[in-house]
Amino acid sequence: MKVLEINGGKKLEGTVRISGSKNASVALIPAAILADSEVTICNVPEITDTDALAEILDYLGATVKRASESIVVDPSTIKNKEIPEEMSNKLRASYYFMAVLLAKFKHVEMYFPGGCAIGARPIDQTLKGFKALGATVNEEGNRYVIDAKKLTGAHVYLDMPSVGATINTMLVAVKAEGETIIENAAKEPEIVNVATFLNNMGAQITGAGTSEIRIIGVESLEGCYTEVIPDRIETGTYIIAGALMGDHLKIDNIIPEHVEMLILKMKEMGVEIEVGPDYVIVSKTANLKPVQIKTQGYPGFATDLQQPVTVLLTQCEGKSILEETVYENRFKNVPYLNDMGANIQISGNRIDIEGASNLTGCQVEATDLRAGACLVLAGLLAEETTKITNIGPVLRGYENIVEKLTDVGASIKIKEEN
Ligand code: EPU
């Protein structure tokens, strides 16, 4: 069994370079299938989620070449095959293959996708989008058979601004006949990244990044080159690390606007932070003030930073309140933080954090990706040694996390233990 061992209390100084976005890459890689010729995607992080998608592309018959930070896909030899459940349930993003195979072949058979167990995470809005564009969906348990004689543009209203449903509807609409309008679309930067990629292939998408996206379908899409945006959740995670243990820690190669809510909240706490055009510099600051945070879709406070920021809230003097409005079950990190010495009460979708607390390392488990990130941050801050078990989820989302933290002064390593 692999464990992450952290000896906390070390000052973090120097520069962390942020990698390409996981949640953009995991949509761009399946989207490559829509082109009829070779596609190059740059700045793809080397994490197990992108590996899993490259494996699916390979299984479907595409030629996939991986070089450092880029992936080249020739989809011209692709076959429409059912993706085995053990491949698709490794991650949530496998369901982007539902959309691209439907768009390309008008028929797809696939299982319910995987992903972190942080809530029910149904896919009804994605299926609603497919149906509006002319598909019929047959559910056989957790397996879906989706067919369309013809895909036709339509007016789609999403009941909630779902990132996955927005991307999936867009991926099908680019090849449907006529115009599609997605209302109440999610506005996350990853959606803009996907729309730009598709437009580079020859699609006609406008409005990505707003709540109304318009797509005029085209007959074919050509190979192109695109670049993945910096990972805003990795950015936020390292900014929080800087606020906990930094001595002018520089977080570089970022788009500060994508983490604006986090920066504003940190300024409200009193964290010393300098914001540059593509970097921030952040230091541990004494006497932090408590704040209230509510997670929301972009540009609101990102749910994916909710668990990481909880560690910083344990260092504020007084009671902070954090409300999680996106997922029903995203507090699995809390009992472990309390084991380490935090004082956090869970009530429904809200936690009350009474600080400041001294944290001490102990054995904890990464129940999901961002819970794992939270515990890494707690381990960096805590006295003594923190051992994190079940580190798979962390490695799904953070490229070279051990090397990046070691380079700026942390004492962290992956150990093999029985
Ligand atoms: N929802 C539904 N029905 C749907 C779709 C979503 O009820 O058909 C609900 C979900 O259950 C959830 C909320 O709507 O409560 C938001 O879900 P959304 O579809 O926006 O999330 P997602 O596309 O499944 C992506 C990221 C998540 C991130 C969310 C929100 C990927 C692969 N995943 O998930 O990332 O939390 O958007 O920003 O892009 C992570 O990186 O740790 C992570 C979980």
C-alpha cells in the first residue's frame, strides 16, 4: 500500500509552476475524436485521469502519442466500440465519450461514469441534452444505449448549470444540423477551453463562458492545435499552501482571474498576497480573521477548493462558516481534520470552524481527490508526521505533487507500507 508521508512545519519558499487543467484536459482528450485528422493538445498534465482517457482512446483504435506535456491524437482510425465498464468507471469524464461517439456515429453504448464519491452526481441533464438533439436513450441498469437517426439543433434549458451537461451538449451540438442554444449553461473556464478547441477544429460556437451558448452545427471538423488552460484548482491549492506555510511562495503560470473568489476571501482573512499578471506571491500571515464562504458555480467560490480552504479556516481566529451548495457529501475530510486537532462541526451542508487550532499529524485517509488535497495541506502545516493512506485519488488530480512540494521546501514522500 502506498502512503504519503509528510513531516509538517517546513517553510515553503521558491516557485511552484502550475500544470494544465485536469478538468479541461479530461474534456479535450475525448473531444479530439470529433476531428477527422490529427489533433495536438499541449499542456496536458501527466496524472492518472489523463492516462485513463488516453487508454480509452487507444482502446477505441485511435493513434495516441504522448510527449512531455502534450498529447497527439489521430482519430481517423477510430471504431465505435462499447467501452468496458472497468475503463469508464475510473473517472467521471469518461462520459464525454458518450457525447463524442454519439455525435460521430449516432450510436453509443456505455456504462454510468465513475468519479469521486462526493454526492449522487446523476447524469439526467446530459441525457436531457442528448434527447433534445434527437437521441433516444435506453437505460439498462447502469448501462446506456443511445441512438439517433438524425441529430438536429434544439433549444436546451439545463435545470442547473452543470459543467458536464454543458460540455456534453456542446460536443453533440457541434455536429447536429442547425442551431442549438444552451440556456442556463455553466460558465466555468474549462467550458471556454473546450469551445475554443472545437472552434479551432471548425465548429461555430459563441457565448461559451456565459449562461447562453449558441452552436451552429457543421458537417465535419478538422485536426488542429490547442493548449490547456492552467489548472485553477491546483492553483488554488498551492495558494492555500502558501498562506499556511509560505515565505513569499510564488505560484506561477496561472490566470489569477480564475481564482479571484479565493483571493478575495484570503484578502478578507488578512492573508498577505500579491497578485501579478500570471502569478501570485503569498506568505503565512498571523492573526487571520474568520470568514463565511458559500460554494457556487463559476465565478462563485469553487466547490473543488472548499475542502482545501477548510485547513486555512482552522487557522483563522474565531468562527468561520462554510456552506457547500454543489455536492451533498463533500465533508469526508472533516473527521480527519478533527483527529488532527481542528474544531469543526458539521450540520447538513454547512460546517462551522472554530479557530485557531494547532494541528498535529496522525494517520488519515484521502477519501476523494480534494479531501486528499486538504489533508496534504493539513500535513504541511501540522506538527509531527501525517500519513495519508489511499493516495490514488490525489494522484488522479495533482501532477508531480511530491516533487513540486519538495522543490519549495516541504518534507513529503510516497512510501510503500504493508
Ligand atoms: N447534477 C445533476 N444532474 C446532472 C448533472 C449534475 O443533478 O445531470 C448535479 C451534480 O450532482 C452536482 C451539481 O449538479 O451536485 C454540479 O455538477 P456538474 O455537472 O457541474 O459537475 P461535473 O461536470 O460532474 C465537474 C468537475 C468537478 C467539479 C464540478 C463543478 C470534471 C471532470 N469534474 O464535475 O470536479 O466539482 O464540475 O465545478 O470536470 C474535482 O475536480 O475534484 C471535481 C469533482
